Amino acid sequence: MWLNDARRRGESVTRLEDAEEMDRSNEWERLRKAHLVAKETRPVSSANGVHHLALLCSDVAQTITFYQDVLEFPLTELFENRDYKGSTHFFFDIGNGNALAFFDFPGLDLGPYLEVLGSMHHLAISVAPDTHLHLKSKLKAAGVKIVFEHGNSFYFNGPDGERLELLAEPLGQMNGRAVL
């Protein structure tokens, strides 16, 4: 908060930013020491993997067109949602045995995407480098704005504002560093 107050007043915040960055670096190191177990002694996860990530959509046909035709994620199934009569539950194959699912909730008048605590910030999907470039050109041709690019990744929004990242990096890596 003090950093934002200094910025609002137009004060130089370089030293404050340096101090804040040092505090964060120290905190990350403390968390690593307290919680990160070396790979060779880390226990096996109790999970088998992501069965599916379910997002909400406003228009089933629009969502299918975007994910299947533009991003080339094949639609694999579509049926009534068991939790809400009249709602559609449908799935896309995003590779490696993983699925991206959607619900529509007709009649609930849901608002637009919001970034709130506990919500999804973005979904990062690994693709091969040549596919990365191919899909980027398809998104641009479809009029989808690339919101942010960094190295081998770029961010964009889906039809309902959901934030997506296509990352030309193998599963289990981030910025060339093993994360699994």
C-alpha cells in the first residue's frame, strides 16, 4: 500500500521498489526452505492428473467454434450438466489425457469474467513451438488480440474473457526450468 501511495504522489519509488523486491526474494527463499522438498525425496502426488478444468461460457456454439476451430482442440463430448437442468456440459481434448470443459447456465444472468481471490488467473496450455506460431497466426486472423507476450508464451482472452496462455515449452517446465 505504501508503494502505491508513493506512486500516486509522484515520488521516486526506485528505492522502495528495490526494498520491496528484496523483501519478496527473502520471502520466496524462506518459503522454499520451509516447504520445497528436493525432487529425489519428494513424495509421489496423490493425484492422477487434471481430469478436467470446468469454465463457464455464455454461448455454447461460440465457445465450440473458438476452441475447436481456432485453437484446434477437438470437441470430445457434450451432454446435459448433472447439476443444473438445461445446462450444457462439454469437453475439449487439450492433449496428454487432459480435458477442458465448459458449462453454460441459461437463465442465471452471469456477469463477465472477474479476477478475484480463489478464481482462475489464467490457463496455460503447452504446445509445440511450430504449433505455437500456427495458433498465434490463427488467433490474429480471427481478430483475437494478443494481450501479453514474453519469450515463448503469449496471453489472450477467450470468448467470455477467460485468460489463456499458449506456452511453447514442455509440460513440467517454466522458463526452461523444471517445475515438476
